[in-house]
Amino acid sequence: MKFKVPSHLAIILDGNGRWAQKRGLPRNLGHYNGAINLFKIANHANNLGVKFLTVYAFSTENWNRPKAEVDYLMLKPLEYLNENIDRLKDISYKIIFVGRRTKLPKETILVIDKLESQTRNNKGMILQIAFDYGSKEEIINAFNQIEKPYTEEKLREFLYVKEDVDLLIRTSGEVRLSNFLLWQNAYAELIFIKKHWPSFSKKDLEKSFKEYSKRNRRFGKL
């Protein structure tokens, strides 16, 4: 292998709606194609040896989008599951949803539970889908469950995502974290790509890993 593979890869799946609008399609079709691409990239990341892949699918701020789009994003997992239920048997990695569940519709929670249940015993990579996730909410929630004196070890126990990120990729040309894994990204390497998420390919992933391999990660040391 000609590049170093990060143990924990995080991706902000940005640009689904813009991908669709650029092609004269409804924004929801962009989200659907983004979901299909997620599993293509997850399969490739798993085959390359990534141990944890955490993706930003729906943020706590996304509730402010138009109701029709939010409703679709809530039902998208159900639609995708119904069309690909047989393919789940071939997935060798584990799927976990991280974030709040208190605002999610019952139908969405049922799909989440089914995906987690059907992949629970898989031995490959862990795919963590951040859904109704916000890092500020995650950190506040963790602090509310620990007692003084506060320590990193105590806090990490109650975070939704416990592993530090090695490499963060954001698609669609935006250059910000957008309240995603603020604690876990403390020493992550950051790569920003202009392509919209549905166009992000296996070659783009490998190219990102090659760039990551060139980085000198000093963690504050010389």
C-alpha cells in the first residue's frame, strides 16, 4: 500500500443538495445519491483498513431547513433500507448511530435500531453515522453526567464518539467544522475537497490518504 491509512476517519458529507441542483434535480435526489455513495465509500474504507469511520449525516442545526427537506431526511434511512435490505447481509462492518434520539420520529428510530441490530456482530470497521448530532450538545451532555474533578477520561466516557479523529475530510468546498466532533478533532489532519459528496469517489478517498501520509503529526511536540 502506497499510503498511510488513518485509524479514525471522519467525513462531513456536504453538498448533496447542491449536487442535485447543479443537475436540475430536486435536492432530495441529492440526499438519496449521497446515501448510496456513503456505503460505497464505507465499503472501500473498510477494505483499506480504516477502523472507525464517522460521518456527519444530520446536524442539530439541520432542523432549521425547510420542513419538506427535513421530513425526507428523516424518512431517507427507511427508503434506503427497504430497497437494500438484502445487501445488509454482505456488509462486514458495524453500523452505529450517534447523536440525540429524542426528536427523531418513531419510524426513523425503528430503522436505526434495525441497522444496528443486523450489523451488531460484524467484525470489520465501525461506521458511526452522526444523526441529529451537534458537538456542543454532545460535550454539554457529557459534562452533565460527570462529577468534579473533571478529567478528559471521565468526559470521554460519556461522549457519543469516544475515539480521537486522525483525518477529517469535508466535501463541497466549505472550509469549517460546523459543530462536528470539536473535541475529537483536536489534533486531526484536515482536508477540504471542492467536489460535492455524491461525486466523491474511491480514488478521491485514496488521494486524501496519500495527502494524509505526507503530514507530520507532532501533537504539540517538536
